[in-house]
Amino acid sequence: MIYYFFSLNPEKHLIQVEFRLGNITENQLKVQFPAWRPGRYQLQHFAKNIKDFHAYDQDGNSISIQKYKKDGWIANTEHTQTLIIRYSYYASEINAGSSFLNADLLYINPVNLCLYVEERMNEPCELIIHNPEKKKIACGLGSLQSEDNLILKARDFHHVADSPLVMSHYLETITYHADNIPFHFHIHGNMDFDNERLIHDFRLFTENQIRIFGGFPEKDYHFILIVPQHPYYHGVEHRNSTMMVLGPDSSEPEEIYQEILGLASHELFHTWNICKIRPAELLPYDYSKENYFATCFIAEGVTTYYGDKALFDSGVFTQEQYYKELETRYKRHFEESDPASQSLLESSYDLWLDGYEKGIPNRKVSVYHKGAIAAQILDGMIRKKFNGKKSLDDVMRIMWERFGRPFKGYLYKDYQDICEEVFEGSLSAYFKKIIESNESVLHDLNGQLKEIQLYVERDAYGMVKLKSLSEQ
């Protein structure tokens, strides 16, 4: 599969796409547009952004192509060796999972705007981007400038879908190394960083996460940051990159800097936990429909816990900064959804229903916030039993060795079994209450916080504050 991208009218936000597929032997061929993107478990119906959809054969002759569902077409390829489909994609929104085009910036998330043929998803792919102005590029795929085009090669469609790219004359890049792996930080937009400090801090939390798993699973990594002019905070993980959109909502440079640290650390941990350690229900991704799974509290909750913890353990965050992040997490859960009727398991399924919307009162919990609290409770239980000689790190390391490294999908019971293996005892009470029920976990959290001389206080109005035991 070959994809050509043109940006002839950037002021109209229209990316022209040409899709080519050769070696066709079928009389009819089904082509599919993605309905969602990994990292956001919600149907987004990207086909709503396309227009001027036409099909041709290798000689440029029009061929019949009919829509048979909202994002699927059947092409008549009876006398066709190469199928060519041309269309325009409207790219006017900037977030970490979108695509965008204007005079200064070409930002493509291929999973938004690339057709595919299911039976040929595992074939090598090529992306060719018209680039006569020789704009700079940030992408996890290697690129080669050939005359007026940039050429990027991918192993298969999944690799394409997992490789966002940004092209701009105004792209700046700084690089550091951890475990002999190059890590690149690309930024488009105005944000005043102390580059030496950023490299120092990024290297520290990167090395901390690599130590947990015993190595990095990719040959390089790319943090790609777009800075919009309005407040925004969003990141999406990818195979060897992360796409981040951060618009400052504060005039305090230090607060902005801490936000980018927190976002980057979280997304980097996903390189292991979801990009490689992946639920069986998501392996492989089916981009045409919902991929229901019960373990998003592991994919997102454990990652949220480790994102901030890695910053603290590596010395990037002070104790005060880390405790402030914990308090924010506790407030978001206990003040907003502690009395929710759903468990973490149920809310994992319902991400596909309304997981990214506020929803009706007291119905669901956040797999991010409550999931992180659940991970903290489990980590504390393991550490206490073994006097700090074991921790949740051991669980994640075994998950990596048994499921991530061989790229074999795991089930909820696999996670339970590994947790009990590390704990050397039953954790049925933990999973029944913390994960599978809607009971409050405040008492359980305070039981673990006591070990570090802290507790969560909830006042008569339900407001939450993290305090020292010495304040009791």
C-alpha cells in the first residue's frame, strides 16, 4: 500500500490523499477507513472528514466504487491491476490524535486519513509526502528526501497507523541518549525551555523507566510537541513516539514545565505498557469497530501511577511536587466519582460508550485516576510485605517478559496471576474490592499512605486534602 499526501490548498485545511494498491487479482475489493484510533477507545468516525472520493485503475480510468457502510467501500476491480483512490481530508483541528494543515504546519496522524484493505494490512507500506519547500519533519518513521518528495517506509499498516508526523519550517529538535538509545524532542510553537535542564530531566526519568523493564524496546524515540495558542493538554502514545499538544493555561513557566514533564513521562511508559504489553482483545487492533477490553485500568491507570512516580523516583520531582500531583489525583477521584455505581472493570468497557465525557452523575469512574490509585494500593501492599525488596515493578517486569517482549496479548486473569506470584499469596480480596466492586477505596489508600506518614482527609463537604499524620 502506498499513500501520497499533497497540501495544495493549506488555507482550506484540505489534505489531498492518493491511495495505491497493486497486484490486484480480485474482481471486487473492499476498502476500509478507520473508525477509531488506538489510545482513545471511542469511535470517532474519521470518514466524516473526507470528500471528493473517487477510484481509478492503473491507466487513470474511472472505476466504480460504492459505499456499503459508513466507512467502507467496494471497488469494482475486475479489469484492474492497480487500484488508485483519491480523496480530500478536512484537517482543521489540533489535538494529539487529530490531523491539521495550514500554511505553517502539516500534521498527519495516518490512522485518521489512511484507507486500508484488511487482507493486505501486513504488507510493507510507503508514505510519500509532497515537500518542495523542504520542510523539516518529526516522525518515528525514518524519512528520505527525494527531489520534491519525502519518502517514509513502514513494515505494515499497523506501523503506518502508529506513526504520526509533523512537518514545518519552524520545527526545533534537541536530542539526548539513555541506555545508548537516541531520544529526540521536537517542538513546533513558542515555548521557552531551558534546553539543558530539559535534557537532564528527560534523561533521568527515561533511565528510571528503562531500569524497571531492563531495556528499551525501540531503536529510537520521538517526543513530538505542538504548542497551540490556546490552553490545551493532551498526549497520545505510539510505537516509538508520542504526540503531545500542550497549550499553556498558566503564566508561570515552572507550572508549564512540570506539565510537559508529567505528560512526557506518562506517554513514555506507554512504550512498554500498551504499545507492547497489550490486552489480548487489542491484538491485533481492529480499526473498523469497538475493541472491548476490561483491563484499561492497567493500560492507563498503572501508566498514570508510574508517570508521576518515575519523575519522583528519578529526582526530577521534589517530594512536595510529587505529593501535589497525588493530591490532585485524589481530589479528582474522591470528590468527583468515589460514589460511582461502576467498578473499574465496568468503566473500562464503557470507555467505548462515554468514557471521555462527563456522563451522568455517580455512574462511572476514571480508569486513569482510580486506576492509578488501585496501582498505588497494590504497590504499597507488595512493598510492605517484603520490606521494600519487591514492588509493582516486579509485576510490570514479568508482564513485559511474558507478554510484551514476545508481543503476546494478556488477559485480566494473567495480570491477577502475576500479581499473586509476586505477592506470594492470594490477592482475591484486593481484586474483588478495588477492581471489581464500586466500594470506596479511601480506607485502603489511607492504609498504604500511613507507611509514608500521610493520609487523605475528606471533610463534611466531601472535599479532599492530602495531609501528614503529624497534622492529625
